[in-house]
Amino acid sequence: MLVLKLLQSLFKALHSEGTPGQLAAGLALGSILGLTPLWNLHNAVVFALIIVLNVSFAGAMLGWALFVPVGFLLDPAFDWIGRTLLLETPALRPLWTALYNAPVVPLTSFNNTIVLGSLVVAAALWVPLFLASRWGVVRYRATVAERVRRSALYRSVVASKLYNLYRLFRPEA
Amino acid sequence: MRVAVFRWKAVVPLLVLGGVVLGLWLVFADGIARRTAESVGTTLIGAEVEIERLHLDFPHGRVEIHGLTVASPFAALQNLLQAEALVADLEPLPLLEKKLVIDRLTATGLRFGTPRLTDGRTGGQADGVMGQVTRWGEQLQVPGLALPTGKISAARLDPAQLTTPRAAAALGARADSARQAWDSQLKGLHVDATADSARRMAERLRGAKATDVTLLGDARRTLGQLKQAQDRVTALERSATSGIAALQSGAAGLTDAKQRDYATARGLLKLPGLDAPDIGAALFGSAAVERFQRALYWVELGRRYMPPGLLPRATPGPTRARRAGATVRFPQANGEPAFLLKTAELSVQLGAAGTAPRTYAASVSGVTSDPALYGRPAIASAAAPGFRLGALLDHVRPTPRDTATASLAGVALPPLSLPSLPIRLEPGAGTLALSLAVQGDEVRARWTMQSDRVRWTRDSSGAATSSPTGDLVWRVVSGIPTLAVSASLTGSLARPQLAVSSNLDRALAERLRAVAGAELAAAERRVRAQVDSLVDGQVAPVLAKVTALGGDVTRRLGGERTQLDDARKALEQRLRELTRLPGVRLP
């Protein structure tokens, strides 16, 4: 089921009416959901952006699905980065102290090493990921997209009920 | 083609979704908060925290908890406390900073040490403190109860360790040397020749005339030689007497050496330690260490979660599918602490053994995660007939200072099993008291337990089987109706020193000494006989030699003196006969 959903997301995103930029932006935003621990306030903001901004929702779901395992794998690195920033960089201590004692900000759990480390990495990766995925979508659509669209697998996937749900949030031209 | 930035038609569904999420959160907030409180409490305490019902009263900024159960982190089937209801009045604004400030907490129906059906102890964050305290307790060496089993063993007696044979050999050599010296000196006196000369002179004077001046002159010279010989004999006698006295003193020294050898041999006996403090530590040391460990557990927990200073503090992050990481707090001067319980009023149910529980009041104040921000120590106090509690955790300054004192009278004291013995002590109702002061790394603590009606039972089902030691201890302790145990802990936390004593110590030690005394006397007789067998064979000939030498020299010197005296007497007699003539005077 998970694989099917992933395939659906992949097909729908790549063959949607959205531009490569919309698809890449959605994927990059979705990667934040995947890379960082999900149940945090900043992810509510990211999710709201995915909904409100005219980016590919399918691309965001694809980015989320693709980057969840990456997030698990990179947790030790996130922990190290977060620990370095929070505890071992005295220059940043006033910033963290101010944020920790400011309203609402502590609710984001920014002071957790995994959250901060993963958020910093996700933010740093956002632009490269956006550019790379936009280039990839352009290349895909120019080369193999038509052949895939004619395949039986594609038709069976897009005919599923999930596709109808997707259509609600497809990017507007 | 120009692409719109915003998807306006999704705004309404987003708002609806947000509303739904908020509504769901409000519906399930009580459950979420309950599970969070249980999880946080369990992590903090190191034992299961269970809450029957939790209600968030948002309009009044209040949290109500019903049916709180906190398992004991030490005992498997015991609760630390149970509370019927807790109501906390929160300050709302700090919640926006993810900080919890409780203005006032009221707790009713608090009971301590109630039984539970399952083991509530958990690992986790507090496990570090528990492990630390357990390791700390292990370094307090509680001696085993080493009682005499009827046999006192002795190490092998090495003849080279004995001093008497060496002293005897030296004395024998001195006696031989003295004999040679005196023999030589006696020969050098030439007493026989002098006496013979005097006797011959006396014979010559027999027929002599008083006018024979030459002969009289010879007689006077002979008499002078006799006197000189007598003086030499006298000097030799004096020297010999002194030498014999020295040899006899050496012979007496052999007796002293033998006593020292007896002591050496007795030192080889392996006797059990029968000092009372050892017995007290053996019998009640483990129980005392356990009480001190529990007290120290709370002190360490307090120091971990209420650290002094304003430096960033990392604690393990929340449990989740992803790695927990570490959550770092950044206290700010003049800011709110992350957690603060300003005041708590507790209604505690306590009951003496065999009586219905009664309700008493207790209070807690100033419990905070950032004592340096709050600026006041955490204080707990309670007082009731037979019960008194006071605690102060002062972590405001860099060196934390924790003091606590508690006493409980008429409480059912927990039964104790004497280590490695099939004997169980049921103290019944008695008085427990604990005082503790930990300043920085220095600890000073005292635990006492008193009971006037103790009951002793023999545990025939335990692993410890009946033994002569167990029988002996049983005979002694079973007749003692009272119990007074006192344990003290001093020194640094890194090198603590434990001292335990009880009224059983003296009784048990006296009995053990009596039993050990008979065996000790027999063992001493054995080792003395062993020393005698090694020493007497060498000492007796030397003593005989010294005795014989003294007699021999005295006899020989007496003979020489008699010979000289007789000769002198005879010579003087002859001279007096010659000098009876008128006008002649002996010189």
C-alpha cells in the first residue's frame, strides 16, 4: 500500500499540469516534513505553506515520503549538528537564550538537538533540492514522460480513488 | 505563462482543517495531557506514574488530577505515593514559553507505601541516578557476620620465629667464655705456691730465735705475699660474683624470651573479630545502606532536575519514533523558570500500626527547575502526632546544600532478615528516624530504628540453613525483646564511611567471646606446648651449665681462700710466739 501510494504520488506529480517549478517547490517543502520530526509546530507552518502556496501537493507528499527514511538515517548527524549549535557554539548562546525565553518559539522545540539539526539541514538543502528537482522534472518530461503516460501501470494508478483526492489540491495553472 | 503564487481556494479548507485539528485537540487534550504527564513523571521518578483522570480547565487555568499513583523506584510491589486528587492553579502566560508555573497545588488523600500488584520500576532517564546510587552503595563495605564455628585455627609455628633458642645459645657461649677466663685467672693466682711457701716459713720459724733478724725479715715478706694473694682472690671473687650474677640474669632473661615466644605463637592463632561494631554492621549494615541509598536517590534526583546556576542544561529529548536527541534549556536571568511550584498544600493520611489512618497537613514550596532564577530554596514540612518531616533543598548558590530530617513513631517497621542466617526480625511497631545533610560532596546522615517489642522468628524455608553459628545467634537474640539500631554515614560521597551499632551487638559479642574463650584457652595451651617442645631442649642444658659454673667457681675460690687463710694463720701464730720475748715487737 505504501509503495502504491508512493507510485501514485510519483506519477501524479510528474505528470500533473503543474510547472516543474511548482513540482520542485512542493517536493522541497515536503522534504522538510520528512527530514524533521513530524509533530512539531514548524511543520504545521510548512504544511500550511504547502496548502496555501501554489505548489504541487503531490510533489510535497512525494518529498515527504522520500525524505522520511533519509531523516531517520541522518538522525545521528542531525543530533551532532544540533548539539554543536546549541551547546558548543558560545556565540549563538544569546540567540538561543532569547528564543527560549520568547513566547511561542519554545513550542517549536527548536532547543532539541534533532529538531534544530534536521531543520537547519532541511533549510540548507531547500534551494539545491528545488533546483535539482526542477531540472530533473524538465528532463523527465522531455524524454520519457510520454512513454510512461501510455503504459498500463500509469493508467491503473491514476484510475484509483486516491487520484480523485489528489485532484482537489492539484496545482493551478 | 504566469503562475499564481497563492492557492486561494485552499485557504478555506486549510482553515477548516485547522479548526478541526483544534477541536480534536480540545476533545482529546485531557488524554494527551494525561499521557504526557504520566510519561514525564515516569521519566523523572524512574517508576510508573499512573493517572486515572486528568482535566484541563482552560477558563480557570487549572489542572485537576484524580487517582494519581506513583510506583516506588526501589520496591517492586510498592507505591511511593497515591493521591486521591490534585488541583493545580497555573499561570497562563508562561505556558506560551513552554514553561509551567504552578501558583498553588492542593493534594488530598495522600498515602505512602501502599501495596501494588505489578512492578512499577522502570529504566530510562532516572535509571542513571539509580545506577549511580546503586554503585555508590556497593562501595560501602558491609562486613559478613564471621562468627566462631568452634575451631580456632593456627598458622604453622616456624622455629626460626622463636627468640629463646637464640638467647639460650648466646648465654651458653657466655658461660663457656666466663669459665675459661676464671680458670685462667685462678691459675694465675698461684695460691698453692704461696701457701706452701708460707707453711715452709712457719716450719723454719719453729726452731728460730727471736734475734734471727734475717729470718724474721723473710717471714714478714712471706706474710706480705700471703696478703697480696688474698687480695687477688678477693678481687677475683668479686669479679666472679658479678659475672655469675650476669649469667643468672641471662638465665632469667630466657624465661622472658619464652614468654615472648608464647605471645608470638598466640599471634598465629586465627581468631574471629568479635568487636561489637562489626556485628552491628554485619546485621544491620545492608538495611542502613538501603535507607541511605533511598535518601541519596532523592538528593541526586533533586540535583539533576534542580541544578544550581544558569548554564544551559541538556536533558534527554522526548520519546518518539525518531531519535530523541537532547533538549537544552537556556535559563535567562530575571526570566521564569521552566518549572516552578510556588506552594503546595498536601493532605496526608498516616496511621500508626493497627490504627485507622488520620489526616495531617504538609506543605511544599519553591520546587523549581531553576533555583537560581527563583532565588529561594525548596522547602517541605509536615508535622503530626508522632510524625515530623522537614527538608530544605538549597540549590540557589553554586554549592548545593540539601538537608532533611524525618521521624515516624508508632509505625510498622519493616521486617529484616539477618544476612546469611535463618533468622528473621519482626520489629513490630516502633520509631524510625532519618537525618541527612549533603553539602556539596560532603555527606552526614544518621538512621535510627527503635522498637520495644521485637519478635524473632527462625526462617526454615530460606536458603540459609541451620548451622552452629545460626543456633548461637538464635539463642542470644531470641531472648532480647528490644531493638535499637543506629547507623551513621560520614565523609565525602566518593568515600563514605558507614558505622552501625545496635543493642544486639554487645549481647551477641559477649556470648561469642564466652564461646570463643574456652576454645581460645585450649588453643593457647596447644601452642604453648609446641613452644615448650621447641625451646626446653635447648634452654635446660644452658641453665644447668650456668648453675654449675656458679657453684664451681664459688667452691674453688672458697678453697683457695681457706688455703691462704690457714697458711697466714699458721705463719702469724709462729711470729707471735717469737715476739712474746721482751723487747721484741713484730713489725
